Amino acid sequence: MALEWLKAVRLKLKALMNRKRLDRDLDDELAFHLAMRESMSQVDAKDACFAARRQFGNAARFKETCRELWTFIWLESLLQDVRYGVRLLRKNLGFTIVAVLMLALGIGANTAIFSLTYQVLLRHLPVQHPEELVILRSPGPQLGHTSSDGAGSASSFSYPMYRELRDRNSVFSGLLARYPVSLSVAGQGFSERAAGELVSGNYFETLGVRPALGRIFTAQDETSPGADTVALLSYGYWTRRFASDSNILNKQLTVNGVALTVVGVAQDGFIGVQIGQIPDIFIPITMKAQMTPGWNGLDTPRDYWIALLGRLKPALARDQAETALQATYYAVLQDELPIFKLRKKTSELFLQKKIFLDPGSHGRPILQAEIKQLLIFLVAMVGLVLMIACANLASLLIAKGEARQQEIAVRLSLGAGRGRLLRLLLTESLLLAMGGGLAGTAVAAITLRTIVGAIPQSFGANGLEARLDYSVLLFAAAVSLLTGVLFGLMPALRVTRIAPEGPLKGHGSNLAGSVANVRLRKWLMVFQVAMTVVLLAGAGLFTTSLIHLQREDLGIRTGHVIQFSIAPGMSRYSPAQTIALAGRLKESLAALPGVKSVSAAEIPVFTNHDVGANITIAGYVSQEHEDMNVNQNWVGPDYFSTMGIGLLRGREFVNADASGAPKVAVINQSMAKRFFPAGDAIGRVFTFGAGDVHPDIEIVGVVADSKHTHVRGQPQLFVYLPFAQHETLSEITFYLRTGQEPAALTPQITKTVAGYDAALPVYHLKLLLQQIGETVFSDQLLASLSACLGALAAFLAAIGLYGVMAYVVARRTREIGIRIALGATRGNISWLILREVTQMVVIGLALGLAVSFFTGRLIQSLLFGVTANNPAVLALAAGLLLAVALLAGGLPARKAAAVDPMIALRYE
């Protein structure tokens, strides 16, 4: 009997497969496949299976056939689930659109922030075996001049020390040195500002970077100071400036007034060893004196300025290499000790310095250290938004599950297994998640492009990409899959646990299950409220912090001031010529219409850049280990009046404070209080340096404290010197105070500078307020994103609360009708619903405020002028959410109060 049934099925399906254009006849295996697939009776299927088993004879072949069969059946049923899910979602188009939009916003925000996090914190340098790279660091006393780009003085080394470590170590296969510089580049009809990097001859070889054109640097390109007049272009600069012209090889570019021959182009994708800092041109480190006029730095151990990266030898662990390197480092320190002529105690501290090897696979962690906490907090915030969206969708799916109880009961009665139904329901959830993921990639692309486009160049995050690469797309796909399971699994499990008898008898929803579902949806709502409070509190704190930053007293009058910079020294101007040009430019700029005053400074304010040095004051006896370091800047006449810095005593600089005149200085109030508490600063003399020095700089004025490097910073000990007495002046930033809109002067400023030297690039031409705004960009970004995410979370919570209460009202319609019939007023009914809303919101607020209180400590370092547990901010966040919740719950309450009791009593 089974064989006859098997043959009949075989003939039937053979005709079917022929219609699908199969070229070969069905064999016994195919017949078995189709028989098992078409079988509706377990007995018939079993008989057919035994019959096919006898026909196949070989057990291995039989098992293989079974595996193929069930794979085919599983895929076919999955396609059926997908088709059914698509039809169902199309039928409920409104729900589908809302669900996809909620997921798109959540997934899109997560994907955009992940892309930034991946580029800054997770992506390895595009070099060979980046895991072998280490960054050298040596905390401890550094006696002399130190230049640091944010990594701290411990990461700066002198060039003589670099050569000693490079030649005497036994742990590195290569040790490279690098230092970033700003360049003025001229050639083939253009003149512009470019980013450069001075590198050792083994730089590219150590990193494993190959040339895309020409050659890379070698040890032969690091010979003697000023002798290696060659340059290597980055791939991006080559394509952007020279349109990928291969004829650029062996041609000359004038870089900082020096003719350099282009010998190659670095490989595509290589962006240097520091994320956010992309060099345009690489130059041998031996050209240091020519690229930074007035500052050599190659010949003295007292000058700490270069950063070192090493590649460990294969199979050598970092801790082992660190231990082995200590002996070499100690020997180098001993060799340098006689140069410094230190006291005994200071000598001991100097020789006790250790050298540490930090992981270097992600490059020098300057940008990472600055914004790591910011990115981590943004990841947490967008993660909370996605969790709120998932909780919202889970609540909606629970309600939809109750409406589908009869369908599920019918399927169970016809023999469908609970696992099979679970897969069907999860397929529908995953379809929603896929739709949200696809829409989310569009949201992510827009969000990422907006954020990257808003990052100012001075922020130090250059080179961040506004496109979604494959790793980010994989992340979006993974998040979509995870969210589909997260919001779909629990509702699917609950709906498949029903007993089919109740729904099939027409009794509607199971009462106990319905009550449990309502309770679960309420707890999901409590979770949404709690997480929304956390986000709103964060948004309030960061917004308040930004307001405090914007209102902070900087000690400078920032309005109606425009600034710009020039670097004559990079165009081979001598310091004397630079000072003379600055004087002529000041006169011409002061004559422009609307200009009230003009001055200049060597170091521009609010650029996170400062210069400091130790001082020796005549008549002042410093204590052992006393910090005698002060910040300094070289400024022009009328600087304090132009910048709005109050003069407390003495005088400003004048034109007579020029080269050859007695050396003078102006100090700030903090420095006067520190070193001259009796108030006798005017007329006192000091000098820079320690030891056997002769103080010869007279203090002629004291000015009020002002901030210099950053809005967040506190006023430091500061000394101002006239730039006309600067022996190595090469760069100047001008400040113009106007009586009109400063931006209107932009064309006249560039025209005025070009009138003196058309080949002199003007850069950083912007309002002083704009420069200050760039220093607080991370605060602006955090405040803006947290406000948007908080508003989005509140909106999602309102939707979820409305959905829960609308469902509660619909479920309790008959009860409401009875209450009205028994004399309940409309106000009683409204309060009945609003009371449930209030209960959920109050519980959620309590949980959310508790979480905000404990997480506040984690974000305190990101705030300015406000504590993380500020009662006013927390109260405002709670009040705002309570108002939104009452508005969302008031609509169902109003609908409940308007129920007609006669209709309600007949409601089922």
C-alpha cells in the first residue's frame, strides 16, 4: 500500500517538477523527498519511509537524503512564513510604518554613533601587523623645553635620545620618530597651507607602508641637518591637489621657502599614525630647522619634542620588551646627566625615570583620550533609545498577539507545533527589524554626514569618513537581527502558550492571560518611563553645562572681533622681517573702515595650544621641587585693549618696546599674587630658565586674569612679552576689533595681506566667537544629540503609553459602561484611567531618577558649572515627562469618559 502511494505521489510530483523545467527524470531519492513533503498522515509517511529505505538499501545514502529533504522542507516553510509575514504587515500598514520608523530612528542613531566610535576607538592603523606597534612614554622630570600635542610631556623625547634608543635597543625591529608641522606650500601656480609631518628615515619601513608612486624614505634620507631636501606626498593630497598626476615625481615644491623634490606618494589608505591628524606631506626629520624657522631641536638633549613609536620583534611580548628596554634607557639617562648640571636630589629623580610601552595598534591616542568618554556616553544614550523602541514594539506585539489568539488556536488544533508557530511569529518580527534596519541605514548616513560635516577642522578629528563601510553595515545588520529577537521573542512565547479550547469556543481572550498581558505591558511602560527620565536628565545636564560654558567669563571681550593668521617665517622671512611686516600690516588694517583697534600675538587664544617655561625671579628664593613654570605669549602693542583684558597696574606694550630696547614683560594677576604677594610686581626683573642665569626682563604691567587655551580651563600663571623683542618669531595671529559686523571685513583683510605678499597664505580667518565655539564643539555636540535623543525617547514613551491605555480602555469598555450605569460620573471614569497612568509614571520616575543619580558620577567630568545630580535639572526632566505622560494618557481617559453605557453593556 505504501509503495503504491509512493509511486502515485512520485508521478504527481514528477509532472510538477517537469513544469519547473527539470531536465532529468526523478529518481527514487526525489520520489522519497516529495512523498515525505506531501504526506499528511504520519502513518503513511512512516510506511513510505520504510518503503524508500528498502529501495535505497544503503543507510548512508538514506541519511543523506533525509538531511537534504528536511533542509528543503525547512527552507520552503521559511519562505512560506516570509510570504505570510509580508502579507500580514501589508494588511496592517499603519502599524508597520510606525514600527519601522521607530526602529529606523533607533537603529540609525546606533549605527551612526557606532561608525564614529569604530573610526576613533576601534579601527587599527592601516599598516602591516599594527598589533606589534608600541608607543614610548617616560614620565618624570624633563629639564628643558618641552613641546607636547596633548599626549603629555611624558610622550615627548629629544632627537639625540631617539637616536640612542634606536641604535642601542634590542627589542625593536624598528623605532620611528615623528613630529607634526604646519606648512606653506607653493608650486605650479598655487600657494596654500598644508599639514606636514617630519619623520625619521625608517618611518615607512617600520610601519610597513609601501609607495603608490615612486619610492618611500630610507635611512639615506636621514643624513645631516638640512641636507635631505626631499618630500613624500600622502595619497589623499596627491589626488586632491595634483589630480593623481604621475608627472609630479622629481618635481619641486616650495615648502616653507625651501625647494623640496617629490620622490614618491604613500600608499592609498595610509593616514599617518595619529587618528584625526592627516599629513599632506612627509618630510625628513633632518629638515627640522628649515621647516620650523628659529627652532632647530636636533642637537640638544634639552629639547623634548618628538613622539616615538616602535615595532616589537616577532614573538616578543610587550611587558618583556619593556623590561628589557629599561637597562638601555638607564644608560642613556646616565650619559645625558652631566649636560644638565642638576642638584643631587633632582639627579636621583632623573635617573629613576622609567620607560613604558603602550599599545600602538590604534595609533597615538590623542583624539581617543579627548573624546573617548563622550563617545561611550553617546553609545549608551542611543542604546537606551533603541531599548525604549524595542519595549514599545514588544508592548504592541503583545496586544496584537491577543487579537490573533483564534488564528493561533486554529493552527494548534490542526497539528502545528508551538516551535513552528514561534518561528512564524519571530519571522514577522524579523521582517519588521529588517525594514527598520534598511531605513535605519539611511537615517545613519544622514546623521553621520551631519555630524562629520559639523566637526571644525581645529577640533583635531580630520579624516573621519561620512560613509558607512562594510563593518558598519554588518553592525547595522546585527543590531537589526538582535532587535527583532529582542522585541519579538517575548510576545511570541506568550501567544504560543495559549490553550486552544477557549478561543475556539468563541469565548474571546483568556481572562487570566489577558490580565497578565496587561500587567506585562504596564511594566514595559514603566521601563520606558525610567529610561526616558535618564535620557531627559542627561539632556538637561549637558544643555545646562553648555549654557554655563557660553556664559563663562573669559576675561576677554569677545564680541566684534575677527582674527586671522599668517606665517611669514614659513615663507623664509627672517624674524626681523616678520616683525617689520607685522608693523606695516597693523597700520594698514587699522586704516580699514570700521576698525577700532588692531593687535597681534604669536599664539592664538582658545586653540588648545600653549607654551611654558621655568623662570628665575631676582630676589625670589624658590623651594625644593617648587613649580616655577609659567605660560607665555608674545604680543603686540595695544593687545590688551584690543582683546578687552583689563590693565590693573603699570602700562601696556608700545612701539618703543622693540628689538634692542630694554626687555619688558606684562604679567597677569595670578602670577602677581603667586610671586609678589606684597604687590610689588612692577619693576621686578626675571628671566627664563634656571641655574646660572641673569634676570633681565622688567615687569612693566599687571593685567587681569583671562583664559587662553580653552573655555573650560582656569587662568594660569601668565607672562606676556612684546613680539618685537622675539628673536625667533615666525607666525602671527592678528585681532581686529570693529564697530560693525566683523565678517564684512573678510575680503578687505585678504586683499590687504596680498598687497604685501600675494604668496603668503592667510588662514584661520574667522570671528573670535567662532574660534571659541570650536573649542566647545564636543559640548555642543553632546548637548544637541542628548536633547534630540531625549525628545525622541519622550515621544516613544508617549506613543507607548497611549497604546497601553487605549488597549486598557478597549478591554474595560463593558466595565466602564456598568460603572456609568451605576452612577459613576465622567470625572470618576477619567480619574480611573489617569490613576493607572499616574501609577506607571510615578514608578518609572522613581526608578529613572535613582538610575540618574548613580550614573551622574560617570558623566561629571563632561559637565561644566553644574553637578550631575542637580535637583533643578532632575525635577525639570521629571516634570516634563509627567506632562507628556498625562497628555498621552489623557486622550484614552477622555475617550473612556465619553463611552455610551448602552453600547458598552452590549460590547464584547
